[in-house]
Amino acid sequence: HKAGIAMLPGEVLLLVFDFVIAHLKDPDNEFTVPRAWKVAVSLSHVNQQFLFVLLDCPRFWTNMNTCGEMVKSCFPRTKGLPLNVQLNIFYCAESKELSFDPVITELYPLMKHWG
């Protein structure tokens, strides 16, 4: 016997999930890629209905950032949608060298999918 939000059809749940994710903001950095994948993962653990709805909607998995495990887990769920990629570049003033975030090794092979 379902009650509350569990009674909502998948289409309505998608609207709720869109609303939640659209209102995520990192107060410390306005330029960061939204951590939609973290919210999607958390929501997918609520129950089986949430899991199926989220896995069937690739737009929740297209934000790629500094977590290699996230890239490996989320990329197959994007179903070919363009990826929103955030890469950090580090500058060492002492050696005057630039370096990329280590996640570049996971993201570089997916470059043709970058949006």
C-alpha cells in the first residue's frame, strides 16, 4: 500500500527531481558544475521507484567534475547526452607549472561527448 510521494507517477517525480536539482547552488563558488549526480544518487537510494525513474532519465547524470568514480558510474547513464564538464587547473607559483585535476584521465577519453 503506497502513501504520500510514492503514489506519484514517474513523470511527476521527474518534475520534483528537476525542481530540487535546479535549485542547488554552491554558495562558495558560482562557477562550479552543479552536483546533480550526488543528489540523483541520494534520491535513487530512497526506494526502487525513485531508482528506476532516475536511471531512466539521463539528464541527471551528465554533470562531470572531479570524482573519477562518479565519471565511471554516471557516464553509461547519460545515454549519449552531451556532458557538462568541470576541470580544475592548478598553478604552482614556485615552479610556474600548470597541472590538471587527476580526473582528466577519466574524462579525456570522453571528450567527444563534452557539451
